[in-house]
Amino acid sequence: MSKQGYKAVKLLRIAVAGAILLLFYISISISQPLYNSILKNLTRLQFFPSLINVVFSGGSWLAAGFLPVTFFTLLVGRLYCSVLCPLGIVQDILIFSSGKKRHRKYRTSPSAARLHAAIASISLVGLLIGLPLLFGLLEPYAFWGRIYRDLVLPLAAGVSIGVVEVLRTVNIFWAPVQFRGEIAAVMMTLIAAVLFVWLTCRYGRWYCNRLCPTGAVLRLLSLRPIVRMEFDKELCTKCGVCAHVCPAGCIDVSAQRVEYNRCIVCFECTVHCPFDALSFTAFSHRKQRQPAPFAGDPDLGRRKALMLAVGSLGAAAVGGFGFSLRPLSAASPDSSVQDTPGLAVLPPGSQSKRRYTRRCVSCHTCVSVCPTHVLQPSFFALGVSGFLQPIMDYKTAYCEWECSRCTQICPTGALKPLSIPQKKLVQMGTVEFDQDRCVVFTDGTDCGACAEVCPTQAVRMVPYKNGLTQPHTETDICSGCGSCEYACPVDLPKAIFVVAHSRHQTRDERVPQQTSPTEDVPEEFPF
Amino acid sequence: MDRREFLQTLSRYSLAAGAGVLLGKPLSLYGQQTSGPYDMTAVMGGEPAGMFDTGITALGGLGRFVKKGQVVLIKPNASWNVEPERGATTTPALVSRIVQRCVEAGAAKVYVVDHTIDNWKLAYSTTQIEKAAKEGGGQMLPGSSKGYFQEAAVPGAKNLKSVMVHEMVLEADVVINVPILKHHGSTTITCALKNLMGLVWDRWYYHSNDLHRCIAEFALLRVPSLNVVDAYTVMTSGGPRGSSHRSSLSVKKMQIISPDIVAVDAAAAATWGTDASSVRYINIADELGIGTKNLDNLRIKRIRV
């Protein structure tokens, strides 16, 4: 391919990547059915989320985006990292902007295969044995999702307040972007993101080839891609331009070779090589199949890579077996069916604490799309295995009755997709009423805030005394949506609250009293 | 009227009202002249939009309440993320018609707002109120953004001394209250006075500081110029939200229109099937002189269509 051709391909790559990232931001920001389905399809192409969804959560094979990703990685290498991974695209933007300003030159970096394999193995074993903490922190989509919800969203909320203030002076009344959340989650992501930005601006795609579990798997898949970057040793003068522009640091100029498994197929080298010595081509010269070792570092050769892979998978298998995870049976019986006192309420579709905490990678997509912001990241409310996983926060909001967006959008299937009618049957917990704290009893005045908002009438007002009404609860029809807890005007602890189920139940439904309104036009005016 | 001018007026009225209440001679504050032919019209048998036209004409026309160039704020009940057929929210066709008539009467701007209980975006869309407001030529305001709410002193109030209220309540020239009549689990019925609760930010304060008194006292801050009670489909039990198995709807095909907010609530109570005296907030509002619950003293035009 000519230089012009590579330039065109690079521009195409940038255009596709830009469009994908833009779509990600737009679809996660606009919570409407159309955008929700765009976001859903985008996340289906995310390697690990889709893998977990299909293999662990029993999700639909429509979500099996990891299969085409695997196929294309075997074919052309880690194109995924430069056009589909939102975190990767963000890195390319950072690299581009920092490089322009400071004329940053990248250096050939060591393969670091052992470090990468070790980190990936530990995180993957953790995922398999039900401790997805490290995996969730490193998985690139989850990291991007947290950056969006913890940094982009509050920033947008802040900016939008200013915009709204300006607009109202000209009689245009908009609502600012809503953000609600604890500062701790924001700070955690902020620290991680600052570190990430610094690493990326300084070392390029450092994250992808040291820490990223997806990167590690794709490295194994791209040991010998069919189409790949190759040197023409005749044309190459070892000038080193390619290595300076390679954000992955995977070009060894002295050996005139590209370490394919770290190459993210960005086409920078092919575009910048003054001698057209690099080409993206199907490799056919059998003689050259054993390239010279990568300078200064043990090369991730096929044998070593296989050993690392077998080692990691072996460890994972042993770990998984030891903890007797039954990933394919979605409703695996829980040892702890009893409600744990003080347990946080689990989101719709999570089914059980055990099932949920093992599958959620804390990408916080559900938190971002939740219309009432009742979904909030937890810290250790669900234990170490549930670090950062979203829970229902009924102190600041309630679960909207006519909504099941979180379950529809969850990329890993940790929240099983539910239609709205299905979600209405889920019992996340049951209502409990503390008469001693209720306004009706403490102040002797009417209140009824809890019953007013209850969508199931599991809380309703019944006669008390002196014409007052008091709350009456029926736990069998309660969905545990938290509307009553949120509406209760009493200072914490509230007089009415939801006690969480560690395993979701099915609530009873009452037969409708009336199917259609009765015609009752009065004969006379009643006043 | 700019904000400063408004606040000056407000403080003057506040003082007057405070003095009035202290002297035991409650004043009628905002444009409640009884110069029109009737104090109240009640219409029965038609469709909500048509009944409004009939009723408002009999009351002397909308021009009695909305003057050319004025800013109008309409407060429907759009509080729940449920379809209009469920009888929990104001009939959208009625809202649309009122907005349209205000525009025709020469209103400079017609705003529609509700600080909904359910998520405002979902509620505005499911209740079709947002669509209705736009179709009528009005503009829906975001009701759940705290930035649009301002602290205001409530003159003469005992419990609700000050309240975070939507700024348009303070800025609009005319407020039109368009509630739907419903059962309410704790206040028996919810109608005109209770509907104004959707103009305040902090609902919790009401509930923990004598709900009935707060509902009544809010009207000391600003009484709507006109109240249009949608009593077409009336929820007779399981209110105010309604549920599939414990609420019942009754089609009464009625509408009650009056500038007297207490009188429309009294008439609404009778329509719903209870006595106004059994609803505490109506009694308190009557005692505060916000209006009268005694319908015998009013000239009421009853129209069957």
C-alpha cells in the first residue's frame, strides 16, 4: 500500500474510533430507548463484558461480541484496542494532544510480558473465584464507565448549571444535568484517572500492555496475526522514526521488527516511515518466521506465551474449581438465603448477592443511566467482593416503578435483563414500619408520605384515631422499591424502610379490583 | 414587573396580610374582585376542554383573569409517571385548552410547571402534560431543578413561615391552578390547595410539620387567580397515586372553576362524596381567610352540557 493509502487507512481508523467514542458518550448521556439500545450494542462489542455476559451470566448469544473480536484479532491483531475500546480511544486522544504540544517522542519499551501476564492472571483468577475487585478496577470498559460517571458527569453537571443560569436570563428554562453521589467514589476515580492520564501522556499505551486484562488476552491472540506490520529490511535505514511515533513502544528498530502482540494497529509507523519500509501485510516468507529476539527483554515468543497462558488458565481453573463457582446456572442456590441485617438493597435483576457480586465489574453504566440516581456505587457495603458495585440508595432516591433500564443495559449480565412487567414482580426486599418514629404517632398529625408514593399499595393508610390515618404494610406485595423510605420525612433512621433480601424473591400480585372506570355522572350537582 | 418591584410588592402585601391576620380581618390579596357575574361555575356532562370553555365564559371570560402581555403560570397535576387514563394526573386536553386560551387572551408567556413526585422527565412525558403544554402554545418548565426555587417568607403563617418555592410563582402575573380531584390516603381528598404543594421544593417539611396546616398556609404566599378543577375521572379510592388492585375510578364528567381556592375545594369535596368540614386543610384555609368553604354565600352557575 502506498503512503497515501496508509494515511487514508489511518484517517479511517481515527474516524471510526472517534465515531465510536462519540456514540458511547452520547448514548450513555441521553437516557432514551433509542440511545439505550445503541449503548447496549456498543457494550456488546466490549470483549470481557460480553464474554462474562454470555459465558457466566447465561446472556443471549447476540451479546457475544467477544467472538468477532477474537476472530478479527487473530486476523489483523489488536485493532480492537484502537477502534472499539473507549479507554483506548481516550488514550489516543490524550497521546495526540500531549504529543502535539510537547513533541513527545516515544521509546521502544520492554515487552513486560511476565508482568502483564501476572497482573492479568491475578485479576482473572479473582474474577473466576468471585472476587472481581482487581479485574473490575483494570478492565478498560469498566474504567471508562467509572470515569464517565464519577468525573465526566459531575463536570457536565457543574458546567450545565452555568449554562442554565445564562439561558434563564433570556427566558429559556432548561434543567441542569443531574449528578448525585458520594464524593469518595469521585475521589477514587479521580486519583486513578490522574495517574492514568499521566502514564498515557508520558508512556503512550502503557496501560494496555501492562495492566489491561483485555490487552493481555488480545496479546495472546495476536502473537502471529495473519495480517500485520512488517519491516522491509532492504528499505529500512534504522532511522528510528517509527519507534518514536509508536504509542505502544513495540517497534525494535535495531532488530527491524514489530512485536505484533503489543501493536494496536494504529498505522502511525506506516504513515511516518520516510522510506516506506513498514507495511501492513499478510506475512508469507516462511524463512523469516523466527524473528530475532526483542532487544533487551525476553521476547514473548509463542512457547513462552503458551506457557503463560496455560499457567494463568490453570491457576484460574484450580481457583474456580476450589470455590465451586457454577457460572452457567444463573440461579445457583445460595448458602445465605436469610436476610442479613443491614445488607444494602441489591439492584433489580441482580437475583442474589452471590450471583451479582461475582459478575459485576463496576463499570457503573447502570448508575449513569438510572433516571432517579437511586443506583449508587458502594464501597464495602457488599463486602470485598462487591467493591464499588452499585447498590440501591433509598436515602437519596427510590427505584422508579415503570423502569428497568439498569437491567437492560448491564454489559456483563450481572443484572439479568428484565422487561418492566418482569421487574415489577421482583422483590428486592420488604418494607418495615417503625411506629415509634412515625410522624402520625410522634406528632399526632397526618402524614402518609409513604403510602402516597407506594406503587403497589404494600403501604397504605388505614384509620387510626381522631380522624388520622396510619400506615399499614403488607410485605407479600412489596417490591422493595424504597419509595416509602425515600418519602418518609423523618430524620434518619426513617420510620419506614426496606430490609434487603440477599436473594431476590417474587412478590405477590393482587388481582385488579376494577378493570375500567365506572360511569357515575351525578343526577344533580352535588353542591 | 421586575423582580425588585415584585419583592417590594410582596413585602407590602406580606405586611398587610400579617397585619390583617393579626387584626382578625383577613384580606383578600390578589385580584379576587367579585365583580364578575358569578363566583364559581360548575359544568357537567361534557369533555374536559369543552367544559372549560363553557365554564370560563359563564364566569365572565378568561379576560377577567388574564390581561394582555401578562406572564401566566399554570400548575396542573403531573406528579406521577402514569398514563392520564389512570386518573392520577390532570387531563392533558384540559391543560392544552387552558394554555391555548391564555395565549389567545394575549398572555406574553404561558408556563406550565410541576415539581413532580416521580422523576420529572418521565412524569412530564407519560402524563402527556408536556405535549399538551406545547400544543397549546405554552412552555413546560423543569420542576425538579433546585436552582429554580427561591426562599420566600409566607406572611401570617404559623408552621410554614418560609418556603422554597418555584421562582415563577413569585414572578408570574397570573397563576392558574389546574388540579385533578382524587382520593388521598392521608388528607382524604387532594384538589386545589393540595395541588400547590407541587410548587414547593421541600415536600418533607410539609409532612413533618403538620401537613394540613402547611397545605393551607402556602396559599398565604400566593393565591392562584383561577382554579380549574378537573373532576372528569375521579379516583375514589387508592389515591393519590392509584394502584391496579386498590384504586377505583369513577367518571363524573365534571369541572369546577372559581377564583376562590377554598370554595373549589369545598365543592370538590362534595363532588367526591365527603363534607368539606371533614377535610382539615380546607377548614384551616377557611379560618385563615384564604377563601370560603361555605358555598351558600357564593353565586354559583351550574351548567349541564
